[in-house]
Amino acid sequence: MPSSLSARLLLSVSVVLVLFFGLTVAALDRLFREAGERAMRNVLEVHLIALLAAAEGSGSQGLSMPEELPEERFAQPGSGLFGQIRDENGEVVWRSASSVGAPLRDAPVLAPGEREVTNLALFGDMPVMRLAMGVDWEFADGTTRRFEFDVAESLDLYHAQVERFRAQLFSGFLGLMLLLLAALAMLLRWILRPLRRVEAEIAEVEAGSRSELGTGYPSELSGVTENMNALIRDERARLKRYRNTLGNLAHSLKTPLAVMRSALQGGGASAGELEAQIARMDAIVGSQLKRAATAGGTALGDAPVPVGPVASELRDALNKVYADKAPRCDFEIADDAVFHGDREDLTDLLGNLLDNAYKWCDHATRVTASAVDWAGRRRRGLMLVVEDDGPGIGASDLRRVLARGARADERAGGHGIGLAVVTEIVEMSGGSISIDASALGGARVEARIPPR
Amino acid sequence: MRLLLVEDETPLRESLSAQLKEAGFAVDVAADGSEGFYYGTEFPADLAIIDLGLPDIPGMTLIRRLREAGRAFPVLVLTARDRWQDKVEALQAGADDYVVKPFHVEEVLARVNALLRRATGWSQPVLHCGPVELDTSRQIVTVNGAPVELTSYEYRVLECLMLRAGEVVSKAELTDRLYDQDFERDSNVIEVFIGRLRRKLDPNDELAPIETLRGRGYRFALPRAEDRHD
């Protein structure tokens, strides 16, 4: 099989066209020949009747033909028209000048009223059509004798006509087929242009001159290109996450390393001190790498995660942890609010936001989730809002709480590490996060996550 | 108060149990899940601290089995997995709170105290009974606003009685909650602690905060104040 789609299509269409045109040509050819033969037969009939009309009974039961024949071609040798009359004994009574040297028919004489049409060769190689008919000739004296009238016409002209017809037919159909194939090839070029565009844009993405595939693809392709974009974004986010992790890792490992070096230089490094720093480094490596390895948006294959059940689970869990405070937690979660990504990421995202809300609220928290239209996407994204009625977050703290890389031991500090994790998850999925004041009185964190 | 600590990492188990004992708790330690289940079902415990990553039985399963065996004490989970899915699953399995490793011991102590208090129906960290106030988070006791100096064991005995104010607490229960199982039990020690507490809380014999019920035990007699919800 050829590997190109257009080659496949052109090949299969060519086969179909050849079959179709071949059958048509064969049928037309057959029709044409049948019509031609019928016409030939009619012409022969006319000649025969003309001969019958021209023949004269001469005296005592003989037949004679006048010098002036109705069709002068009978008199011209090589004219291709032949005539002969035989009596009941098969003796030739009259023969046209054209047929001298070639008996038209020598089989037994036909009975009166009997006709015979035969194709045969005269003079060895001249194809002719012959019409023979038996007649009862009534003489003037009332006696009748049987005669046989034969006429034959050369098929050369007919064959030439058939050849010409065939040539026209073939060249006509061949031209039509080539025209159709050319039109199809152009059509294919036009139809497949979006595919070539995808190919070109992917090459540009690979080369780095383009960040993702463009929009405006036909509907059959936009699903593919959107998923491709999700894959590209996911890959890029994963890379960013790895870079962040490595950056954080390098940064956080430097502190224990510095402690160990200064302890060694001071000369008083105890085994316990070194052990403690090693344990710290081990913990840092473990937690950072684990997070980088396990988390991550999944672009394909996973169904979107409904927000409702995850939020309920988290509320049950947090109600247990914050049993003393027992705050109210209202849900306004639309049924079509779904998270396009990994369930654990959604749990982390909402868990951290809700944990902060429970931590900082007086009595009341609220989770709002709904599907929102997303520019340039067919599917809808997710808007997730978590609010509380606590003191809120001051403008000066905003940048700090959203900053990446807050260290794990700062986690007791409230909004810190939790929001850093949230920011990471949201940004990795290509979404955005914003914080402002809630109508409840405290902080309002809004995360917007795009569809795949 | 008597705690059960189930943790397979020996250094962590030893340091944590030492620090819990220092804070005045009696601590049973178990190094794996089946040992933890044995202690949890065979010995009285007021609270269990369970690591989720145990070698034989997963911590989650241990919690479930303890709950199925009818053990209602609060469970604090230690986990190295800092993902919400794990926390949610642990809480669903029957845990009451969690601490993520690595943790500060103060964090664990705060959670333990809060869980113990909650399990006895107190919803605030400061227990009020008449003029006596006991702050479980700072371990400070005041009478009519004046601070009272208590030793660690005295504090634990008072906390035990006040958490269950109005209920009778037997001498055996107090011993269980103050000492590990290998401690040589001497009920006279409890009587000594009770005597000292009475003198420190009520130097002028006006309040009579602790009743003695012959053959049954002790009862903190001052009425609980209404819990103040903010």
C-alpha cells in the first residue's frame, strides 16, 4: 500500500474509473456494432429488392438483367458491392461485374421466401456481409421457376467506422478520466491542506518558533489539535515542574551542606550533627522528587473529574480535623463543574484551599464551582472559588503567599505552602489564580482551569 | 493519659515516645501493625498515634481494624505522604487528625491534646470548672485567675480529672493513664498526688474541687462552665 493518503485515494479512484469506463466502453462498442450490422442488413435488403425489380423474365423461363443496373457499383470491379442470381439447379444465371471470379454462394439454393444473412470472406480476404433470398418467379406465360438472389457488401467501410468510433470513445474517456483524476488531485490538495498545516506547525513547535498549534482548524481536526495542544502544554508544564523541583532541590540542599561544611571546618563535627543534616537532606530529596514524579496534569486518557464528590470528601475530612471550630461550609457546585486533570491534583488543589479557609475563617466557608466558557476552546473550563469570613489576606502578603518554593518547614505559617502548591497545580494546567476580598468578609481565592 | 504509638522507624519512635513521656503521657510503643493492634485491643489507651507506612499491616488497615474491634479512642495519623488524597483516605478510615512528616514535636503534642480534650466533650483548649481554669495547650492552671504551680505528674492527674469533670475516675484508671505497663504500680502515689493537688488548688479549704469516693475513685466536683464558642 502507498503510504500517502492522496496516493491511496488516487490509486483507488483510478481503479474504479478504469473498471467503470471499461465496462461502459465495452457496452457502447457492442451497441454501436449491433446498430451498424442492422443498418448493413437494411442496405443489403434495399439492394436485393432493387435487383428483383430490375430483373426481367426473358421469353422462355429465363431471367436477364439490363445493361443499366439500378446501382452502378455492381458494374465496377472492386466497388465492394456484389450481386448474383442462380436458378433452381444452382447454375449462375447472372453475376455482377464486380464479383467476377468469386462465387457469392454455392450452397444449395434456398427455398422460396427463405432468407439467409452470413458474414464471410470473398477473394480470400475481403470480409463481406451476404444476404441470400429464394424467390418464385412468375413468367408471362404463367409458369413459375425458382431463383436465388444474392447480394453482398464489403464490411471494410463498416469496420473502419467501428475503428473510428472506438478510437473516439477511448480517447474521449481517457481524456475524461485524466481530467477527473487531475480535479481529484487538486481537491485532495485543498482538503488535506489543514493536515499539512498541522505538520508544518508541529515542525515549528519542535523547532521552537511556535508555542502551540493555531486555531481555525476544520471541525474534524480541531479535536486532534486541541488534544495535541493539551499534550504540548502538559509536556511543557511537566518540564517546568521538573526545573522548579530541581531548582528548589538545589536551593534547599545548600543549607544543610553549608551547615556540614562549617561544622567540618570548625573541626568539631559530631557524628550526630552530621547525621541530622543527612537526614534533613534525605527528607528534602524524598519529598521534592516524589511530588515532581507523582503530580502532573494528564492530557489524554483520563476522564474529567467532577468537583462535587471530591469537595464532599474533603469537607467530611476537614470537619473532623476542625471539629473544635466546626465552621459552616456551603457548596455551590454545578453538576457540570469538572476538573480536566488528575484526581489527586484536584484533591490537593481544593484540599489546600479549603484547609486555609477552615483555618482562617470565623464560622463560614464557601466553595463555588462552575463550568466556564474558555476562549478558543470547544469544551468548557472550570472556575473554582473558595471563600471564608476570616481576616482575609492583605495586599502586601499576596505576592508572598503565591510565591513558588515556600519551604516545607514554613508550612505552619498558614496560607504559605498550601497556596504555593495550589499555584503550581493551577499554572501547570495552564490556568490562573487570583485572590481578593470575599463577600463573606475574608479571603476569596479563585482558580480558573482550562479544559483539555 | 495513656497513648499508643505505632511507628516502625526506630529512631523516630524512640525520640517521639521519649518526648511524649516527658510531656507527662504514659506511652505504649509498637513497631509494626500487628503489635499495634495487640496493644490497641488488649491495653487501655486514650489515644493512638499511628504511622501510615507500617511494614506488615498498612496504617490505614490498622485503623480500620481497631475501629471494627470497637476501639473509639481518637487516632492521630503520621504520614510522609503530603497529598490530600492520603489524608482524606486516612480520615475516612477512622483517623481523627493527621500530622505530616517531618513534624515538630510541638505540633504532635498540640494535636494530641486537642484530640484528647475533644474526645471528652470539651471543644475549647481551656477547660473551665468553677474558678479553676486549665489551659491544655499551654499547660497552665489558674484558680480565680491566679496561676498555680504544678509538677508534670500533678498536671496530668488534674487534666485527667478535669477532662472528665463530673465523672468518677478510678484509681486504677489514673494509674493506667499515668504510667507505662512495666511501671511498678503503687496506688499510694496517686493518693499523694491527689493530696498535693487539693492543697495547691484549694489552700483554704473553700472549694473542695476533688471528691474521694471510697472504693470507687475520684471525681472533679466543680461544675463545667458552658463551652464558649466564638
